[in-house]
Amino acid sequence: MIVCVAVVGHQNNPLYIQSFTEADDALKLHHIVHCSLDVVDERVNNPKKYGPTLNEPFLGLLYPTENYKVYGYLTNTKVKFIVVTTGLDVRDADVRNFFRRFHAAYVDAVSNPFHVPGKKITSRTFAERVSTIVKSFGLSSAG
Amino acid sequence: MANFLAQFQTIKNSCDHLVIAVEDVSDLWPIVKDWFEERLPFKRASLNNKTRNPVFVEKLAAEFILTTDSRLRSRFPQEQLLFWFREPYATVVLVTCEDLDEFRTILKPRLKLIVQNDEREWFIVFVSKAQPNNENATKSAKKVYARLEVEFSSKKRERCCKLDIHCPEANFWEDLESKIMESIRNTLDRRVQFYEDEIRKLSEQRFMPVWNFCNFFILKESLAFMFEMAHLFEDALREYDELELCYLETVNMIGKQRDFGGVDRGDDQAVLLNPGNKPLTQIVQDDSFREFEFRQYLFACQSKLLFKLNRAFEVASRGYSFIISFSKALALHENILPFCMREVWVITACLDVVNATASHYVDGLVAPDIEKEFYRLQGDLYSLCRVKFMRLAYLIGYGTEIERSPVNSASLSMLPWPKPAIWPSVPPDALSEVFSKEKMILQETRRVKHFGIQRKPLPLEPSLLLREANRRRASLSAGNMFEMFEGRPVFNEGSGSEASTKMSPSQKVRSGVMSRTNSSPGNFESAIDRPMRLAEIYIAAEHALQHTISNPSLWKSLSALEEFEQKYLELTKGAADNYHRSWWKRHGVVLDGEIAAVCFKHRNIDLAAKSYEKVCALYAGEGWQDLLAEVLPNLAECQKILNDEAGYLSSCVRLLSLDKGLFSSKERQAFQLEVVNLAHSEMKNPVPLDVSSLITFSGNPGPPLELCDGDPGTLSVTVWSGFPDDITLDSLSLTLMATSNGDEGVKALRSTSATVLEPGRNNITLDLPPQKPGSYVLGVLTGQIGHLRFRSHSFSKGAPVDGDDFMIYEKPTRPILKVFKPRALVDLAAAISSALLINEPQWVGIIVRPMDYSLKDAVLQIDTGPGLAIEKSHVIEMESYADVSQSAADVGKSDAAHKNGSLAIDKHFEQLRLNDGRIVFPGWANNVTSVLWIPIRAISDRLARGSSSVSPQRQSIVDGMRTIALKLEFGVSHNQIFERTLAVHFTDPFHVNTRIADKCNDGTLLLQVILQSEVKATLTIYDAWLDLQDGFAHTRKGDGRPNPGFIPLVISPNSRAGILFSICFEMSNAEEEAKAPQPDSILNIRYGISGDRTIGAHPPAVESPGPEVVRQDLIFRSALVLKRPVLDPCLAVGFLPLRSGGLRVGQLVNMKWRVERLKDFEENEVLKDDDEVLYEVNANSDNWMIAGRKRGHASLSMKQGSRIVITILCVPLVAGYVRPPQLGLPDVDEANISCNPAGPHLVCVLPPALSSSFCIPA
């Protein structure tokens, strides 16, 4: 379902990007995440058009393409979470829930005193936690 | 009703405007027709929309049609109701009549007949043909018109108007228009109401089995069409939207299996903008329409209306989502559709929408954000089209020409393969094509990336085409599939062409064999059961596609590689350009990179480099290194081909500074090799190169290097090298920037010798010349590698620069060097402030106190001033100095330590020699306060003079002052100089004060000599004697020494002692006078001193004093002045008190003086033979009248103590304070007279007593 999750810093620099595909094609997911920043930028720059998104970090579906979906989430510190899914029947609530858990994991990771803000997240615990969250994505709705 | 569909279509096509019926009662139409039609289309009309709100429409088209026209005549009533929208919206009745009777009898009944039909909105135009000069005619016409109005107009509604042919009224046409408009409005309202009612009725039956979508559609579209005719496009659009919703609801109803459509020839081309492409009758399916055609039809109707509303943006936006959703619908029916029909449809749909919207779009008509959005949609459409086009191209074997870039991979590898029911197989006549294709595949060589970078190519396919195609062939079961791929270890998902080229040798052989066996046509039939080879798949797909694609230009684009590339470029450019004009810059730039790849392939390197640069800048700017690593080698290659040395070098450096994990060490070494080779080659113009991302530097951790003003130093800098191998820097220089003043503070430190940087951390030391005071940070690191000048601004915080912020130059904030303002680095001070012994060798102590500054190799020059000499025979001593300005406790401790004889472990002592007036400091004195003891002697040839009451002068302190000029050279290169002149005070041990303590009757004088100790040392007097001057002699003929019992006399510092000498006046005798006269008495004191040089005066310095301290007796000589007394009074004169009554003018008074002899006059030769004294009274004769003798002798006995009183009678003459008469003794020297008590200076004289004789009556 989820093929890629990414944390993008407030200067649009990648902080963490992890793909969950078997093939060795992470680069294309980098590309998808990077390009989705266009949409995030657009939404942030046109707050009027996209309704009152004040205090609403979930940006919703960024890209409706035929084959994959990109969801975004923007924290108060302008850190973006991007998730790329391939399933076509993804429910918004699931994604919201995923982002909430992902955000919590991120907050824990950057609260590490040894983490330099604005630098890539290298914590292995974070990676493990993220993969757990990714694995459990959609299970709650299915079950 | 569905039967009416065809009719409906024809009606719809035949009329697209409102109709106004003209009932030409009086054959007037030919006359007025032109005038009426001039008014068309109506410029401005007010109509009501569906919600009954007034809407202004412009250029409302309409047509006047006579009721006698065949178009209006031949209609059945039922048709009329159904296609009511085409019926006239207003009826104009044209009449004329000049005779009232005629009107009454003929016209009126006829008109009544015409207007009785309530359905119609009518009004009457009375045309007056009367000439204006024909008054009768005009009059009767007026009358008839008045009559007409009475008959047909009501209060509610004006239904008549009058047209004067010869002189039409000015407002007639406005009036006419408003009447027509009113009629149209009313008709429209009524018909809308009718249709709405009908639609509602039908809608209610929607879920009943009898329900027929076609009927609903005809009603709904009739309404929509009516709105459209009335230019109420918004309403029409809404109707179509509702119709679409309704259709989607019903079409997906379960249980009704319908044909989807789309299998006709030409269906592969989307018809999103042409509603009339296919007659609706053709797509009717039972009671509804085929989805494929009907949805496109609806969209076409909507887009037509949207274009009429000038909403090209909305067409694009709706179009994009329609294409996406319709594509999904196509996917559901893919098994019945021709091969790749879905892809072809999407391509044509996208292009249609893009072209139509672009041509309808007017720049600047919409808000800027809508505009951006519009271009974004255009970009999206192009992009979607591009993806599908690439997919088709891949299927027919152009996959190798498609760049395996992230963007292509992202869009293609997640796009499923087409899913035809049966994968097309190779047509029997295509064998030669298969061979040529196979040959092409075999010849295909993957372009090797620059620098020999080896990357696993990104997939362009969701799964292996070979497997997918074979799996979809009917005759192949899954079991065969596995057999087929057995023994292919290299085979894996997602790299189709890779697998085909990397087939194991045995496989290659086998395929070769197979092609040979397959060459016989007879065998070919059996190929169905055999798995298809890639070339076959390509050829099969090509043929199938040719079958599917009806658009010749699209097919042309796929028919040849060049055509494909051209189309590909066109689509990519279209997408990129549009994205660039939208918010989505990243999309645009990324696609620029794709264009660059094509340019590069066509050796259009210049363009390619420019585009690649943009892409690299995008990725680098936001730190997307993985993506950057993909593009940057391409840019580097372009730059190399273009011979852009600067660019190429900087690309190499950027490649090197990317995350180490992104390239193998071999690749990184290749990058470095390129840099080094280029640097050492003959470069035409040595280029500067920014290596900030690769070579970073920082000061060493810890506090900054601190230097005093003027000191040179050595700066140690950590340099991080990001090169994979050692790199030799031919020279290196580093600038320092003053933090306070940026203008002048840039100084470069150079290290000209070659430096070899190892990968990682290197320590480099640089010589630092003296700097101005201030604090400095590291500036720029520059250097040379071969001919290459590089510079690095990047400052690392003690670690290699992190991968993701290599474009961020962090300003070094921590100073690396602090040069202090000029300050005292050392202090030279005299160790003691108390005086030293003059004329004796003494130790003068100089405290050398370094102030946080090393005195290594310091040299002290000593220059003594006049009256001071260094005892050259002595060595100079130096010892560490315990600062006395410590706290009391410390002092106590150190005192205790002193007593113990072990002051401190680091107590140093050293003897030094003076060379050329210079002393070199020992090493231990570098950082500790030390004291330098220099033996000196102050020379003074003056004899000390004592003071007495007679000569009270004190010795001036300046007399004992001597100066020592000191010059200390120190610092790393003796650059620091400290100069100071010290004043040293020298003094005699004693200050002598003398006084005559007593004068005895026998003439003995007791001379008290008070010795004030001048030094801070204990003085011991061993002997003292006086050498008296002439006129004085020792009593008792002694040698003038005091009582030996008091000797030795110890005098504590700053205390006093006294010695009494008894002397007497010496009778002058001739012998002594013959001797040389001795003007002063000399006091000689033999004394010893016991003092500490650290406190003050001390025993004279001696060269290596032996263990047994020989008492050194010193001699102090001081001159004394003894004088005989000058005053010797022998007579005393006293003024006796006056009587108490006071003096009055004219009153006699006795003035009395008493004269007393104070001593015998034995020695006084003047008065020797006379016992009388001469007296004289002096008085001012103005004030006093003296009675009696003013001058005379009075006898006075020679004996001491004899006295007489002299009385003089005086009369004061004036009142006031007057000076009394004075008694003088003219014979006696004034010095010998003592006035005791002294006479008054002034006396008070009262005025005379009052007398009556003086009274004068007023």
C-alpha cells in the first residue's frame, strides 16, 4: 500500500525518505516526493483557495494520478510529511491516522538531544517505528 | 418518446436561436422586414434564469419568421409540446388600418381570433403609412391606433405600439425591443416551468422499471438547449451537469448489462469537444445510451458551453478529471476494447483538451492564481499524454530510447500494462520485421555514463513485459510460464530490456536456434504455443496498435524512431513550458531535464547543458542529493564536451561533495582524477574554483589563539578534505577577517610549500605575522592545485561538512585569533620604596612582573643615571619574588614558611652577569614574578648637614634621588619593548638636628644632637665624636665623645636618638687662629647597619661575603653649625600702667617708664665708666604737650637688678586713639634693650569734660 514515506524539512530539503518497494527504484520515489512539494507549496501559498486550513496539518491528497496517490501533511514548523500509496482505495481517515502516528514518531526522533535540527534523521529507532506504522497502515480499517 | 430522438437531433441541429413569429395581417412585412432584422441580434436583453432571477444576456440571436412560413406551419401539436423550445417565443402582429369602420368590422375580429390563443405571447405593431403632411390620414391613423389600444392593451400590459413608416418615433425601436423581450421572457419562464414539471415527473419514476433514460435525456437536453438558445449558458451547463450525474447513477445500476461502446473504428480518438461526432441515435442502447460515446457527448456539450462562457480553465480542469475517470472506465472494459485503446484515447483526449483550451484561453482575463492553475492543468494534460505516449512507444520497442530517469520511471513503472483479453500475436507476414527488431535489440548498447558510473537503471515497466505478454496469451498457462523462466538467474522484476540484453549465453544461443527454426513459415503457426520473444512482442504490439490507432498523425509519431522522438519532445516541452508558467516549477524543471536528455542524444549539447544546469540547481538548492547524483554526471559530460573547464571542474567538485554513499569509491576517484588532471593540464585560462563543499576548514577546538599586540604566532587550522584520495595542494592561503572591522581586517596567511591533504581531517599550521589588535575569524581558504585556483568559504564545526547542507555556507562565528589591544605585558618596579644608603654599595631591587606574558629570552638593559654607578665587581642576583600584595593569611603563611626556611618549592635564585649593560633572563623567570638585585652605588660628594634652630633647612629629597633607566626586550622575537625609568632614593643614615639644650651658668653649653634615623634598618652607633669649629671647645678638655656607657646605641628604624655634648665658648687665642679656620663643626658617627635589602637600606653589598660576617663599621659625617647668640639685652624698659580714669583732653597725666638693669655691664665697654643712662621722650607735638624735660640723664646703678622710674607730665591735646609718647635710650644699642612689657601702641583720649561756658543757646 504505502510505497514511500518522507520527511521534508522546512527548506524543502529531505530529512528522511524511505521506500517500501522491493525493487531498487527508490530514486523514482524521491522524484515523486520532490515534485509533490510543488503541490504543498501551492497550497501553502494559496491558503484562500484551499479553504481554512488553519491548524489543520493534513493536506489531503496532493496528486490524483492514475496509478499512485500522494498525501501530504504539514506541521507547524513547516516540516512536511509525504506519503506515496499505490492502493486506489485509500481512505482519508486512514491516512490522517497514519500521519498522526508518523508525526508522533517524528517528534520523538527530533526530540533526541543528539539530533541536529534541520539535519537528516538517522535514528534507527525512528526507522523501525516508521516501518511498523507503515505495516499497520490500513489494517485498522480492514479489520 | 425515444423514437423522437432522431427528430430531436435534427431539430436541435437546425435551430440554434429563438424564433419570433410575425403575424403579417396587413401585408406589411416586406416593408418593415429590413428594419426589424436590423435590430438583430438583440444587443442587450434581460431574461430570467432558472431560479427566476434576472440575467442580462448580450447579443441574443433571434429570427423573425412569418407565421405563414412552412417551418411554423407543418407541425403536429404533439411535436409542438415535446419540442416546445423551438416554437416562437413572441408573436408580432403587424397591422395597419386607416379607417375606423374597417378596423371595427374587419380588423378587430381578425385580431381577436389571432390573439385568443393564450399560449402565445403576442403584441400588435400598428404601422402607420400616413404621410406626415397628409393630416387627414394621420388623424385617422391616430384614431384607429387609439381604438386599437383600447381594445387590446390592458392596464397590466401594454400590447400595442405604433410605427410611423415615414417618420418613426425615436423610441419606437426601444419600445419594440422591450416588448419582444417581455414576450420572450414570459414565454421562456412558462416553458422552463413546463420542462421542469415534466422532468420532475420523470425523475420521480427514476427507479421504476419503465423508466427510460432517453426520455429523460430529451426533456433535460431540451431544457438545456432552450437555455442555450436564450444565452443562459450557466443554466444550460447546470442541466448538462445534472444530466451527467443522473446518467452516471443509472448507468452503474446493477443488473443492467449494457454495451460499453468504443469498438467502432475511430473510437480511439477522443471526441471531447465535438458533441455532434456521432448521432445519438447510433449510441442508443435499449432505453439508455452507450457509456463510451454518451459520456464524451455530455462532456463535449459541457465544454462547448464553458467555452461560450469563456471558461477555458474550467474546460481544462474538468477535462483532466474527466480523462482520468474515463480512463478508469476504459480500464474496466479493456478486455473488450482494442489493444491499447485506453492509452490511445487518453493521448488524443489530452491533446484535444490542451489544444482547445489553449486556443480559447485569453491571457489576463482571469485572476493570476487561476491562470497559474490553468497552466498547471495544461502541464498535467501534456504530462499525462506524454506518459501514455511513452507507454505505447515502449510496447513497440522504443523503450531503449526512453531515458530511464526518475520522472519517467515514476510515471511508467507504476502504470500497469494494458490488459487486453488476449495479447496480440505476431501476424504471419511480419517475420522480417521480427528479425530486424531482434537485430536492433542485439545491437543496442546501453550508453555508458560519464566517469564510468554504473547504476542499475530505473525500471520503466511495472513488470517484465515478456512475462506479462506471454501470460496474457490465451494458450499459455501459468505453469508454462514458470518453465519458461527456469534457469534464468539474472531475471528479475522491473528491468525488461536489461534482462533481454543480459540473458545468459545459453539463452542467447537458444533464441538464435529458435529464430532459425522459426524461419520456416510452416512452423510459424505453432508459435502461438511457444512463448513470444521480446522482438515478437514488439512487432505484435506494433501491428495491433496500427489497427487500433485511427489517427494518422498519431500513428506517424509511432511509426519511426525519429517521429517518436519528435512527438516525445513536443509533449515534454509542452508539459515543461506550461508547468513553468504555473506554481509547479519543480515539475517543469524536471521535465527540462528530460528535454536535455533528448538534446544530448542529438548532440545539441549547449541546450542540454543549460537544461541540466537548471535541474541540478533545483536539486542542489533543496539538497536532494540522490536525485542530483543522477543528473550531475550528465551535466558534467555536457560541460566536458563543450570544453567548459570551469563548469566541468565545478561539477566534478560537486560530485565529490555529494554524499559518499551515492557513488562508489572508484567513481569518486575518477572524479578526483578528472579534477587533478585538468588542473595540471595546460589550461588556457586558469579558472577559479569554489571547493567550499569539498574542502572545509575550522580553527582548532578550544579557546582562540591569543596574541598580544605585535606578536607573531603560529595558527593551527583543521582542514577537512572531501577528496577520496590524497590531494596535493601546491599552495595554500587562508584569510583572517577582523570581526570588528571588515574593511581592513582581511589578511592572508600563506603557506607556499605544497601541502598534501589526506581524506578526512588534516592539521595545517600557518605562520602568523603580527596582526592588529582585534578578534579574527577565519575567512576564505584559497590555494592552487596545478593551474587551478580554488577557494573555499565553508567553515565546518569541527566535523566534515554534512551532506545535506553543502550549499549552506555557515559563517564562522567563533574567533580563531584574538590579538589584544596594546597593554602592559610586564611591569618593572622598584622593589623598595624606602631610601638606601648613599655612597655605599647597595642592592637595588627591580621587580619584574610578567603580566600573563612569557618573558622567554627577555633581555634587560640597565642604564644608570648621573650620580649612580653599577658595582661592576658584583654579580647581579635574581630570585623569584613572593608578591607582598597577597592577603593577610597568605602573608602569614609565607612568613611561616620563611621561618621554616623553605618558602616554596619554586623558589628560584640565580646569579647573573651583566654584559654590555644587558642581562639575559633565565628560563624560570618566564612567567613568574622575579626580583632582580643590582648592586649600585649612589655617589654624592656633599657633606650631610645637620639642622638646628639656627639653620633649620632640611635636606631636599631630590638630593638623594637617582634614576635607573631600564629597557626590557622580550616577546617571541624580541618585538616587545618595555622601558621604564625607576627612581631610587638614597639618603644618609641619619638626619642630625642640634639644639642647645641648656646654658649653664658657667658658660657650658649642653649641645643636644638628635639623630633621626632615615632608613628602614636598625642602626647601631658604636662611636660618635664632634670636631668643633673655631670658637667652641669641649668642656673638661675631653675628646668630645659622649659617655661611653651609652655606646653602642641602637636606633630602630625611623626613631630618634639624642646625644649630648657639653661644649663651651672657646677664648680666642692667637695660636689657634693661625690654624686653618674650621667653619663648621663636624659630627662623626661610627655606626653599623643591619637591614634587609628587601625592606630598605642594608649593609653594603660585598662580593661573596664569607660565612663569618665581619662587622662593617661605617662612618657618617655631618656638618653642624654652631653660632654664638646674637641678642644680649642688658636693660629693660617698661611702660607703667596709666591711671584708670582714662585720659581727657587738656588733663594732665603722668607717664611713667621703668628702666631696669638686667645684667652687669662688666663686659660692656661702652657703659663701663658711667652709671647714668641717657633718656629721651619722643612724642608727637600735635597730640601731646610735654611738661618737663624731654631728655636727660638718670642715674642707674651698675648692679644687676637696679631700677629707676622716669616720670614725664603730659597733656593730651586731641581726643581719640593716639600714640603715646615713647621713651628711648639713645646711648644704648637697641639690641641691648628689652622692652618688657612693651608700651601700648595707642591710648584712648577722651574729649574734655563739658563746661557751661561753652553752651551756646540755640
